[in-house]
Amino acid sequence: MPTSDVPDVSVVVIVYNDEERLPRAVGSLLDQTLNNLEVIIADDCSTDGTERVARALEASDPRVRYVRLEQNSGGCSAPRNRGIEVARAPYVMFLDSDDELPRHACKSLMLVAEETGVDFVTGEVTRLFEESNTTGLWYPHLFTEKRVVNGIAERPEYFFDHLSTNKLYRTAFIRDNALTFPEGIHYEDQLFSAQAFSLAETFAVVPWSVYTWRLAPESVSISSSRHKIQNVADRIGVARLIDTWFEENGRAALRPEKDYKFLRHDFRLYLGDLPFRDADWVAEFADVVNPYLDEISDETYARLSREERICIHLLRTGRLDELQVAARQLGRPQLAPRFTTEDGEVTYWGAVAPADDASRSELDISEWYMRDQVLATGRIRHELTSVSMRGPVLHLEIRTYDPAGLITEGTKASVKLAAHKTPLTVPLTLHPEGEGQYVSKAALDFRKVPVGKVGVATRRHPVVSLERDGARRTDILLAKHDQPDFRATVTYHTFGIHHLRVKAEQKGAGRLEVTWQRSGVLKSLEPLGPYARKAKGKVGKVRKILVGNEGKATAYDAVSKLPRKRSLAVFEAMEGRGYADSPRYIYEELKRRNLPIDVVWAYSGDRSSFPEDVTLVKRGSFAYGRALARATYWVDSHNLPYLYPKPKGTRYLQTWHGQTFKAMGFDVPSLRGASDIEKGRFRSAVGRWDALVCPSAEFERTFVPAFEVSADLIRSGYPRNDVLVRWAEPEQQARAAAVREALNIPADKKVLLYAPTFRDAARRTGQSVRVDFESLAPHLSDEWIIVVRTHPYDRFKIAPELGHFLRDGSSYADINDVMLASDAVLTDYSSLMFDYANTGRPIILYTDDYEAYKGGDRGTYYDLEEIAPGPMVTTTEDLAAAVRDLEGTQERHAQRYARFQEMFCSYETGHASKMVVDAFFEGGTHD
């Protein structure tokens, strides 16, 4: 029952012929943590069983009211307006019958409205894709923090937030301003929201999800009907209504912001669809949209990306065939145009840039630096010219467009298709045919595509892989939108029958798409029906016991009771990510001495960095556990999984992976305040160590007590730093030259290695990359190449237009490769600075977020301003100045650099590998 006669919030649920989903929507309201609300079901005169269902909901809970329109309005406006009329609460919200509200939506929004006194509150929308059961957020950059905005002119980007359903409005604000949804037109939200934003003195923004927008696989909503020209006309019609309202209400100054939103959102949706429309549709589309596009200012167009401006230019000048080619590039920065035209220093999109075209500057793509790119980051394009299928074999003819000349002698090409883990790889021979064009053929035999032990039910896309001198890239394979579908039935030996479908993807770039469906016995393995979740849960429990950690721990315990294999050693670096870190150099010292030790290396993913003669075992597998259980030696640079207690007779050498600037171990508040069980697990893991490599006295002062280390300390310096101390020797110089050649760094360019550390609260977001490369490029690109090497816990992708200035150093498992090839390093708070100081080369620190980092939850052992071996810069201008005057920068910080080396490189002699092998493998008596 309501707690008072007047509800706190009225939620208007609009519905038309949706008897099945209406109870779910209403249920999400009745389950709100705000109990005192009213649910108004506004029925647009449904003809199915909706009225019966709605009246049953009304009878079941006094908070539900049912109102029914006398005739169907054909849209969302009339039922929403009816809801506004009858709403009794001081606040009102809107919900569509096929969607839901998260449980705390009403209460959290109302509390913010009460606290701030704003006219309305808006929050994030979660889009739930029902077919894949995945979610995405609606314009997440708008909802990063809680804020109050003093009118839309202060933050005009909120015009992009044009939904009405993710907002809680003051009812008085709507009624006092006579705000209603326009009837008889589609996209009514856009006019209503534009008016609300423009009329509101203040509105609030919250960074949590307040609406769940469910997107069904076969949606028949208005927004999914973009293939209809009338749909295009409706969007433009609403845009014109907003323009008229702005003019009549003295808000014409807001139009450029609304136009920018129109181009970036509404119009952009249709541009992305153009590759999948026929010529007649595109011509009609041009007739409908061009008159409105002519009214938008050049200043607004200038804010768009170059790709968008190219498309709009081709549309407005009637080059519609080229428009469909260009539209595939939208949002795909590595996809090349088919052709480019060089005119002096200027590069134009397309085969011809007509001299009499006064606006050809819109086709100027010089800013992409296409001729200055490397294979890994440049633009290229692969299009299918023919697809056929004979039995289970798919035959492809491919035309590759390479206007930037990325493909050179020695470039290897292949088509890859993965259904499970390991892809089928089919080599391609690229035959030149015209300037910057190649043709090739491939036959994909689906019987040879690995599908795992129980087959697959998946959708995948073949890719084209190019590789040269250690650099590699994969690119999408574009299909013709009207390509015929192909179907086949394939038997995978003991894996059973699969049904396959090959077709052109009708969205995005339009890739070639292959779908596998299990059949027969394999199909029966998929849990079905109402007991699916329970059955899946039981299967998961059994699997966990048999092949999960429980099964692995049982097997490990049994094997660890067997005698040790005296010659066996398990080596692991960076949690198995590659052949690197101190374990690599200890291993190479063992090989130099030809000691009778059989080494097995653990890997977790890519195996390409390991030498061919190395024995490998997959980290976490049963074989990995068996190797650990039998080995006499463990050598590791992080910490071996807690799952494996050290057997009696095994000795564990911990090299660790860097010195400590930020707090570690029990100096980290989260561990210090953890449960006794968690702290006990940590102590047990560290207690396995028999010896720990130490690089400096500072490391002993910070790391050793923080981890409560009781192991023997080997005061040798880091084995991985031997090559840095001895960087001038021919072997290291050759290694550096090989890196420069592989990264295609011109001989006249110097190399700045940029290696920031990760931020604890923003792993894998790219937020550790603080430098504005786009602004920096004009200052340095004439003399410098920046090699970007982010932490493994983070991610970063080079924008193609910066490929002339940046290189990706992430392909090198051993960061020493890129350190040796560099002339200076740019970092922030990374332990790399301690290692790099062994080279004596300049160190620059980009620390624009130092106060936040220093004051974070983890904390630091040092004040960077006191120990920094080089300048701490916070702006692009200061960074550029420090690099351009590198010699002066180094001279000004020479004393600080020397003191830094004394603190953190005191044990480094260039012979750490020998000292560690002497101490651990050849020193003392081992059981």
C-alpha cells in the first residue's frame, strides 16, 4: 500500500499491443526501493490482450492505475501526454513497456532532485542487447560524475541526451511550461528534450544507470526502421521543429549546438547505413537530406571528423557511388580509401580531386600522413569481389587497396578464420594489379576450422593478416551488401554435425560473416527450457571439480608427493606473458654454462617471443601443475599462483619485476585491512620464496619489509638490467638496431620511449596515457619518433593519423628491446625509471596527475619531486621544450640523476645474471 495519499513519483508506462512484456516493465516499478509511487499504464488503444493484462496489474496493486486512449495515436506522444495530465506526484518519469527501470532508479533520482532543487535529473541508460545478452552504455562520457548544470548553454553537449525516459522531471516544471510531446510525428523525444533542456534553469546529472533499454533481435521500433525514406524525413522534420521553436522562443543561439548533435548522431546513423542501400535509395536519400544540410553552417561542419566531412561533401556534390565507399570508413581509422591523389604536398581522398571543385579542401587528407605510416598502423582495405561455395569449401576472391604503399617485398599475407581458439590460416599470394592494388584468392575448407571438443555455436568474421619483419596486422574483409547467402553442413570428425551460414554483415563496415550452429548430439548438450540455468549451474560445478582449480589442486597435491626431478626447473616471467624479465637472462646464463638443468617455460598467451628450442607449458594447465610439482627449481618474476604450495625439496627464486615507487604488499591499505584469510594467503605465497634478487639498498628498505620477506637476499642487481648497464657493447647495439629497423624508424630520427604505469582504478581504460600526442606532434615529429609502451594492465591503440610520429612497442615481450633502441625515456611513476637509469640516458617525467596519484589509496614511498632524475612536466609545451633541448635538460639535472643512480642502482654491475646463478644454482647444498 502507498505510504500516503500523494505519491512521491508518478511513472507513466506507455503501451500498445504488448501484453507479454508489460508485466515485466510494471514489475520493475513495483519492485523499486521507492515504495510510494504510482504506476500509470497509458494504453494507446491496444487491440490485443494488453487491456486485460493491464487491468489485472491494476487490480493486484493499488499503486497501479490504468488509462486507455479512445483511439490509437500511432506514436508515443499521446499516451505520454495523457499520463502527464493524470499524474498526481510532484515528480514524473516515463517508461516504455518493453523496457525496465533499475531497482534504485526512482529513489536515487528523487533524492538528487530534492537535494539540488533542479528542474529535472538525468542519468545513464544501459542498453541490453537481448540476442547476445550483452550491455552497453548510452553516451557514457556524459555521465562520468554527479553535477548540476546551470542551463544547457553551459554544457551544450547534453543535447545528445535526447531521450525522455532516463529523466525524472518536476511535474510543475512540465506543466508550468506547457511542455507536451508533439503528436502526429515520430522522434517526439527529441523536440520534448530540446525544449526541456532549453527551458530548465538548472538540471542535474548522475553517473549511474537509471533506465534499461532492451533491444530485441528483431526489433520493429521506429528507430530500427532507418531503411525507410519516411524515417529519414521524420528525423529532419523534428529537427526543423526544434529550429522553429528556437527562433520563436529567443534561443536561436543554441541552433549550432543542436545542428552538431544532429550531424554527429541522427544523420550519422544514416551515413553508416549507406553501404547497405541500393543506388535508387541513396539518390532519394540525397534528395531528402541535402536541402537541410545546406542550412547548416560551415563552422558546424568544421567540428566533424575528416571522414564525416568527406562523406557529406560527396553527398552534397552528388558523388554517390564514392559516398558508399567512403561511408565504410566511418569509425574505422585503419580502413583506407580505394584511391588517393597526390598534388604536390597535398593528398586528396579519391582517384581525382578536380581542380575546378572550389570545396575540394573537404577531400584533403594530408593530416592522415598516409605515406609516412608503418605496416602496423597505416590504412589498407580488403574487399571481396567474388564469393562462392562448393560443398564445405568457401572460395574467395579479394581485391586489396594499398594507396599508402604499406605492402612491400617480403610482406606475407593470409586469411584467418577462428571458430574456437586456434584459427584456420590460409596463405594468400598478392598479385599486383594496378598502382596500389592487389588481387588474391583463398579457399577456406570449413572441415579444417578447429571447433573445440564439443563444437561451437558462434558467429565469426574472416580477417586478412599481413606480416613483415616481425610487424603484423589483421584487417576486416569487406563483403558486398547484396552478396548471396551460402549454407553448408559440415561434420567435424568426432565433434558432430554443424550447420554453417555465410553471408554479408548488414551493419557496421559490412564484413563477411560465418555462423556455426551445433546439430544432432552436440545440440543436445546445450541446456534448454526453464531448467537451463539450473542445469548449466550443475554442469559448471562438475566442471569446476574436474578441470577447475579444485581438480588441479588435487592433481598437484598427488604429484607433489613424488620425488623431485633433480634436473627440472620451471621458469616464468610476467605471469607467463613472454620470454623476458630477469628469468630470461638467468636462463641464458644457465645455457652459457651448459649446466645440467632442464628448463620448462610457462606461457599464458602468445608464444612467439620464446626461442624455438624452449620447452613450453601453458600456465594454469594440468601439465603446468605437474611441472611445478616435480621441479627442483622455480624461477619467477611476479608470484606463482597461490594454488600451488611449494613441495618439500623445491627451491623458489623470486626475481620480482621492478623497484617500488608506489606502496606494495602490506603497505597497501587494501591488503593491510583485508581479512585474516586473505592476509594469510599472501604470507603463505611469499613464504614459498627461498631467495629474492635485490637491485638496491632502497629496495631492501621498502619492498622487503612490505612483503614480510624471510628469504635469502641476493644483492646482485637485476639480471634483466645487465644489458642496460652494458648497452654500448656490440651485442646490445645490434639488438637496438634490429628494433629500429623492425619499427621502421628512419635513420635521421631519434627515439623517445613513452612508458607510463597503470592507474589502479582505471585498468585497461587507456587513461594512463596522459600525453596529448596530437598536440605534441607538430613540435617533435620532425626529429623524433615516440615508441609507446603501456603497462600490460592497460591498453592503447595508435590513431592512424599519428602513425608517422608514434610506434607501438607492445609487441616486444622484453621491454629491454625498446629501452636499448631509445635515446631517452618519458614515463611517470613507473619502476622503469629505476632500470633506465642504468643507461645514463635522459629521463623525463610527465606528471600532470601527480597530486591525485600521490594522494591515492595506495600511496608512495617517495616524494617524486625530491628524487626525480629529470624534469617533471605537466603540459605539452613544457614536454616539447624538454625534449628539444635534451642536452640542456640532462645537464640541468645531472646531479639529481647521479643521486638517483646512487639510490636505486647501487647493486647494478652488469653481471647480475652470473651472480644469481652462482648464488642460487651453484652455491650451497640443495636437497
